Amino acid sequence: MYTPNVAIALNTAIPASPTTNSVNELLARLQGTLVSKEITLDTLAGNQWRSCFTLTGSVILRKLYGIVTNAATLTNLTGSYFELYDGANQKFLTKNTAVLSNAPVGTLIAKTGLLTDAYVVNSNLTCSVSEPAVSGQYFSECVISQISTGANTYVRFALSTTDNPIAAKIMVYAEYLPIGSGALVAAP
């Protein structure tokens, strides 16, 4: 049961102005938008990149994580990482040293640190705890921006493998807050 003042505030229509700080608008900004894309890893031995999300404008990337959903052939997956790629330039979102070799279905991967840290691999075979590298930091916040030339900009998953071929799937999730009209959508 809400007090009358709280009930009135919560039932107020969301204003069209992006500068009005209504209760509803403040709650919406705290939550962020969650997008997901299942990527298929299916190449012969070597390097591989899979586009997860297309970026327009700028966003605050609050969370970036994935869950292994198929590990048919996942015996050797090394040097994996998340990156921002605009067709010509790559910017690491995580360090390129994470290892997913022999990860079972249900394994969680998550960006919990700085750009210079590998993503965390939490196997579902044991209990595990991961936390941000910086005290008080919210999971893995960073700001990412699209290049201004109109080229497509992607959040990608990259890896190296000696599996010939590798056969696995990862459901990748991103939670973000838009800056202006910025957005992340599942990549084609």
C-alpha cells in the first residue's frame, strides 16, 4: 500500500521531455535496456569474430555477459574477448586472454572489470563469485560510441581455436542506458 503522495507520483504520466525528472523517468533510467543475441561458433581452426550487437550513437554499457548454450565441440577456445568494431578499428571491451576451453553448457562469461581485464569465466561445475575490479563500480560500466562516418559499429565476440571445426553457441546479453538517442540492437 502506497501513501497517497507516492501513489499520485507513481501514477503520473511519463512526460515527453527528456529533462523532466519524474519518478517514472528516474526508475526507467536506473533499469537500462536489455538486449540479447545467440551467436554460433562454427569455424575451422583459427580466428573468428561474431557480431553480437549493432551500436548507434552512444550508450553507457552497464552489463555485458553470456551463457554457453551449446558446447558440442568446445575443447580449445583461447584468446577470446569482447570488442567494439567499426569496420576499420577495434577497441577492446575486455582483454584478449580469456579461455573457454572445455566450458560446459551453462557456463557464464561476464565483463566485470576494466578494459584491460579479461572477461570472467564462471563454470557451472563449481560455485563461483565475481565482482567489479573497482569498489563501488556497477558491474562493468563503460561508455561506448559509434563512429560518426555512418559505418556500422558492432559489439563483437572474438576468439582463437584449434578445434577443426569448433561447434558451440553462446547467448550474449547487454544491458545499456542510452545517451541521447543511442541504442544497441541485436546484430544481423
